[in-house]
Amino acid sequence: MNRALRFTAVALLGLLALLDAAVTGAAFVLDRAPAPAPLSAQRVFEASRPAIALVQTDLAIHTSIQRLGWKPGADNLLIARLQALVDQGQLARTRSAVDAAAAQLIADDPGAYLGPSGVADSGELDETASGTGFFYREDGYLLTATHVVAPTTAELRSQVLDSLDYDLERRYVDAQLNNAGFSLSAAQLDRVTDWYLNYFKTNLRVASVDTRIHVGIGASVQAGDRLVTSGMRAAVIAHDPTLPQTDVAVLRVDVNHVPALAIAPAEPKIGSAAYAVGYPRDFFLGQDTQREADVKLTLTTGHVVHRMPMQSWTAYATDAAITHGNSGGPVLDAQGRVIGIASFNYSAADGAPAEHFFVPSTAFASALAAAGARPDPGKLTAAYYQALAAQDQAHYRVALAGFSQLAAASTADPYAKDDQAAAQAAILAGRDRTAPDLMSYLPAAGASAGAGALLAIGLWVALTLRRRPRLAPVQAAHEAEARSADLPALAPTPAS
């Protein structure tokens, strides 16, 4: 009987230990975060999107140029040349003949008679540059290309000249000559207009530039005036010179808790993955694309192809397509780190396919130092990767918790709100495969196991005490008997 009870106690202890280990192990296995899926280009794109923004720079370019006028002494010069023609018998002394000869002389040599009048005409040209940028800190610091947010005076001046309307300038020249009393034929007017365009290019001056920068985040951003009213204002904190220098600019947006991207600490290796992410748009300083447009964020994939030496730095080429609008956007590696900023396209020969180049992350140092804001990606982007991994495994309750935390932490992130709604819809549709939460049962399981263990131990102790011999009373009886017989005391005899 005692042997059976001892066996029962031992078995009870073992069973409790096994049950406790099973519950604890299952709780930790089922409750741990799901293993993330391999980082495909699409996954890198999905997790990086909240940190990438469309950058729109609106420029009011104020110009000044000396109004076209009649040069001092031009009347005397024209009269002298007309008189010479008369003296040579080449010009009749009639009003119509003299007027026609004067028009021809002006058309043949406009610069001899026309020039700066001493009166400045001012003008204003509104232009827009569109590019991409990315947050590299959660407190609103953003990297982009300098030429997107701070084009040089020479670039702006060139844009003003490119925007000239020939017919408009032709009418202006015609009006100035008519006011001076001259009427030119169409061919003559064309020649004078060509001269005037060269005059304009020589004398145009950019007096000042008013710049406003707005950024927008989303799978599709409404650019133009809608971004001005709904986007976030940004300011240039520091920037390097434009190409052929490093062309890197740091912006600050008045926003906190925005997802940010990690910057790779070393230059990329030739042949390694390169993912270009941005808002491609053929709209930069007056290009033909409509200003008001919905611009979509895109991903192009490729590899790092080769290097090209620049002034004091090295540009890297990629076969991932980069076009206008991508400028300033991140080029990412297979781990989702920024290896460079999309900067320019270059064709070595006419008709050859253009190569796409980016500024490597190791060339960011100057602009980052000037801005006084070192890279710090924070935790939000890593949390987004985790939530997406849970979503991959249909653990929508886990994903919903992650997306909800991201949406609450980052009000500027539109993706987390959309993902939050999608996870809720999946749960309501019965597609959730989240394992039960056993962690909450661990305290009760531990308490039950402890109580069972105490019960088993108590049973074992009771059985042990029941078998122990009652030595003290037997020994006392023998001692009494020995004393009465005046014999030595007997040693106690073990119980059988």
C-alpha cells in the first residue's frame, strides 16, 4: 500500500512538471513575434514608403532688364548712312525710299542703333520644381537633392530664357520700332527680333527669388496648388552646391514621430541590389507636365553598375530607372537602408541610353554636419516591418495592434491608417489566424502546478513519517528493565 502511494506521488510530481512545461512552452512559442518574410524589393518598398515624401518647390523669380531704346547718337549715325547712299546715287530723295532704306539699315545692324535705354523693366516668372525626399530622423529632418529645393541663379536665369515666347518678343520689338517711326517688313522684323533675344540673354538679371517648399506623403500625392494648401511646409536647413558637387540638401518639416530610414554606413558594392523609390514626374522648372496632378510613388529595381569620378566625390550608376521627379529620392539596398540619393542622368554619346546616377551615402557628411542633425532612424520603421510580417502570416490581430500603435504615434503616416483598416476588415471577415494568447494563463498554470507539487510533497512526507520506527519509547523501556536487573542497557532493535 505504501509503495503504491509513493509511486502515485512521484507520478503526480512528474505529470505536473510536464504540464507546466508544456503550457509555458506553448505560450512562448505561440505568443512570440512571427518571423519576418525575406526582404524582397516589394517588402522594402512597402516598409519604406511612410518615410518618403514628394517635395514641391514653388519659385517666384523676380527679373530685371534694361528696356530697349534708341542709342545716343543713333539718329546722327542713321542720317549719315542714308546721306551716303544718296550721295552714291543708291537712294532716291523720296520719303518712301528713305523710310525703306532706314528700315533696311536697322535690320542689317540693329546693335548700331538699339540698346539699353537706361530704364529698367522688372518681371516675375513663377516656376515649380518637383522631386522626392526622405526622412532620416523621426523629428522631421529630411534629405533631398539641392537642385530640387535651391537651384542656382544661373539655373533660374536659364529657365527664364527658355520660357521666352518668340512671338511675344517679336511684337514687343515691332512696337518699339513703330514708336520710333519705323515700319519693318516681316523678314526685317525677324532679324531684329533675333538680335533682341541675344540682347535679352546678355542683359537679363535675376534680382531675387521667393521660395516656398511643401512636402506630401502617400501612395498618391496631389501636387500643385492642392499640395500648397494641404501639404507640410519645409525649410532648407543646409545644402551642398548643385552638380558637379554633391547636390545634397537637408530640409526640416514641422512634424514629429514620422517614420525615418536608416542610412548605410559604407559605399555600395558593385553588383549589389539598388531600389530607387520616388515620385517620377517630368515637371521641373517649366517642363510640359501639368502642374496640378496626382503623382504616384513608384519603385524601380536594379543593381549598382559602376562608379564615375566627380569633383572630390564619386557618383554611382544604377540600372534602376531614375527620371525627373525621382531626384532627391532614396536609393535603397536589400536591407532597406539608404545607399544614396537619386541625382542625375547622363549619356556619354548622342543616342546612347542614359545612365542613372546617385550620390552615395558616404557623401552626405558635409550637409549633415552643416545641419547639425546626425542620422537617427528611430523605431517606427522597424515596427512597421514587424507589423507587415504579422500580416504576412495572417496574424491580423497582432498586425492590427502594430498598425494601431503606428497610426497613433505618427499622425503624418497615411499608410498605417490604411493598413489598420485592412487588418480590421480581415478580422471581421474571419481570416485571422492569430494563435491564442496563452501568456495570460501562465500565472494560473504556475499556481496550479505549485499547489499540486505541494500536495504531492505532503503525501510523500506523510508516507515517510508513517514508516519511521518509534525509537524513543522502546529505548526507554529497555533502560528501565536494565536498571531493575542491574544490567547494561540494551541497544534499540530496529523495527522489522
